Amino acid sequence: MVDIKYTQNFYNNTSKISKLVSSIEIKENDIVLDVGAGKGTLVRNLSEISNSVIGLDSSQAFKDLGGEFLQGECHNLPFRDNAFDLVISIGMLEHVENYEAAILEMKRVSARHIFLVLGPTPFWRYLDNPNHNAIVIKNPSTLEVLSLLSDG
């Protein structure tokens, strides 16, 4: 059974990411996947603890960072079943058209833990990128996410 952790309204900024990383029980040998890694902030923080952290994103925002980053789609993760001790995704699900498929894929590749941070997208993101509302598809509800992650 996969251990489910859920947090809502946790925004992508450095101080909160540091708090998030310190709140997750990650061991040095854990294999970690960050789905929707963006510019790789979380991957770099997690790499200070775990020897094996991979960031995956559909964009190439991380292309100059080096390290373990892959360009790919959350609907079709290029990994075997149960490949990761921890799969984490922060503020990504509201940007994908089929978040149900993305959640099921994260569940498929996770052997132990899934940590999802759901929106809504903070207001300052709209100020930073006036076109942001065009790329926010929909926000899954807590019940939808828990239902998709349950074993029943």
C-alpha cells in the first residue's frame, strides 16, 4: 500500500521548500522522483539528502542545470512500476489536462510514498505571467485525489 501525504496551498518558494524537505522522511538511499520539476529547485534541495533524485518536466526549464533531469510527460512516466521510494509533485496537477492519468502514473511508479501539493495557483503567479490563467486547466479536489490514490 502506498502511504499518501496531502498538502494544499503550499506554494513554490525557497523557504517553504526547505520546510517541506525537512518534513519528509527521506533517507540517503531513497530513490526520489519530482514530477513537474520546473527549474529544479526542489530537486536540488532533495539531492542534499538523497543520492538519487530525478526531476521530470514537460518543459526544458532545467536544460542547463545538469544532473538528473528528464523531459517527459506526467501522463506517461518513462519508469518501471514501483521504481521510486518517493514521488513528489508540487503545484503541477492544475496545469495538466488529464490530472487523473497523471495521478495514476505517479501511483504506478511509487513503491512507498506519494507527496502531492495541490493549488490553487497563488495570485502572484498571475502577476508574474499574465498568460498564466490560460495554462491553468483545473484543480482536482481533495476527494478526487484521495480516491485515485486509494487501493480500493
